[in-house]
Amino acid sequence: MNRRDEANRTICEINACINLLYSSPCDETRNNILNYLGCKVYDLYLINNLDGTLLPTAAMTANALPLSNSRQFTKEELSAFNGKNGNPAYVAVNGTVYDVTNNAAWGAATHFGLSAGNDLTAQFNSCHAGQPILEKLPIVGKMI
Amino acid sequence: MATANNGYYNIIGSMDGKPLTALAAVKFLGARASHVIAVGACAVHGGVSAAKPNPAGCVSVASVLQRKVIQLPGCPCHPDWFTGTLAHLLLYGDPELDRRNRPVMFYSQTIHDRCERRSFFDKGIFAKKLGDGACMFKLGCRGPITPIDCPIRKWNGHVNWPVGSSTPCIGCAQFGFPDQMEPFISYDVSKAEE
Ligand code: SF4
């Protein structure tokens, strides 16, 4: 979709939201719609202010697969991937190294007091055992 | 709940001429009440009172009572979350709770789910400093791990909320706040400008 189409579609959605606002009796629904309108206004700002060619591509999003996933890491090598100064953020669990650079739960490369660049096997197992979390993370390699 | 030194770090009044500790009051009233609601981070999981090094030995209300406690984490707890829960109890009985005993009517969706800057996150456009109009994920935003309704409820009479004034969510309504939500802000994540 080009920029103009995207803007037009967003404007249509904004219009539909405004119509909905007139007909919703409940505060909670109205707040939800207002919140959605706020999001759409930000969308318009984005469409208007960013050069389409500069928009980051799928490669930057959390689910993108890394180019290679066979790298071997020592503990020291892993510690360099701490998410600081533009470096990627990696963590090791059960011998596998995962990329959490753009994982939403890892704001500023930290997560519930833990930092990227470490082997977090014990912490993972005590909090997330049995949860389908690792399957969704891109793998970058293995610990030696 | 301060537990060190038999709770004497937190005296809330006197009873029968003796000082009454919060610990004793909660144990006494908690055993007899029809419902117990823990309001705010300190009551729910220790919060700021239990932050390291926790000299007063603070713990959650639930850990000193052997019963169900409705949990309203938040620092502070929004008045709506408390009055809404209380009104629900009075009018309709027990509200639906999640697995950590938080009312789902307030705590079911994360901040990140309804954040107005979400499209910036999805496109990978991140703020490098406070005041930048983009997603504050790289500054350490805790919105993605904090389930609460701030984006639609807002604060101070529904006027604004942290992301609306360009400051990242610090996860005050998540268990473990403040210690586990630190650092609240990081300026060393994005690549330094050449
Ligand atoms: S500012 Fe925070 S809550 Fe909003 S989109 Fe970014 S990470 Fe999510």
C-alpha cells in the first residue's frame, strides 16, 4: 500500500470511530474508542512524517529470523551482546542463545531485573517452565 | 507489612493502651473480614517498602493471611481500580480475577496492547531520549510486561498518562516493582551519535 492509500484508509477509520463515539452509551467503550483514535492520529503522523524508503523493514521486527543461527558462544563472547550502545541483546537458556533485541518484554535489554548478555537458564526455569516462550524467539547460536 | 522487630516499624494507632502494629491489625481484621483487598504495590507484593535492602522486613498482605486476597497492584493504585472493585463486591459480588487474583476488568490487557505509540514499536522506530515522539522501548519502557488500563483510563481525572507525556511506563502496576522494573530509564542502549 502506498503512503496516500494508507493515509486515506486511516482517515476512513477515524471517521468510523467518530460515528461510533456518537452511538456508544458506555464510558468504557467510549474511552476505548478515544484511545484507538489516539493511536490512529499517531499513525497519520507516522505516515506524514517518515520517508517511506526510510521505514525500517521486517528485518528489524521482533520475529525476523537472524541471518545465521549456528554461531558458537563462550560466556565472554555472550556478555558483549548486552544490548548497550546499539549492540544486539542475546540471552542463553539451556545451551541455546536467543535474540531478544526487539522483544517487547526486554525494554532497554533488561527484564524483571535481569540483563541481556547472560546465561539465564536457572531464572528462566524458575519463572517460565512449561510456557511456550522460547519457541517464539529467534535463535542465534549455541553455548560452548 | 513490616514484619521485622515484631512489626514495630509500622505502628498505626493504639489498642487497649498499647501500640497497634499494622501487622497485628491486618492479622486481626484479615481473619474476620468478608473480603480482603490489597490496595497498591506495598500491600500486594511489598512494593517500595520491600525494596532492597528492606530493613523493616516488609512482605505482602497475602503472605501474612491464609486466605484469598484480591490484589490491586499499582504505585499508586488508581482510585478507579479500588472503587470499581469495591463497588463490584457490593453490587454484584466477587469480580472475575486472573491467576494472580487481579480483577480482569482492570488488569487484563497490557499497556503495550493499547499504547498510542504502538505503531512506532511495530515499525521499529524508537525514541533515543525523553521527549522524542516515538516508542520508548529502548529507553526501558515496561508497558509490554505491565497489564493495566492506563492508556484508556489515564490519571488525575482522566487527563493524561506517562506515555502521553513522553515518559516510559515504569511498570508500577506489575509484581516486583520497583526493584525488578529497574532501570526506569536507560540512555545507553541506542548507538551513540557519531
Ligand atoms: S512506548 Fe512502551 S507501551 Fe508504548 S508501544 Fe512503546 S514499548 Fe509499548
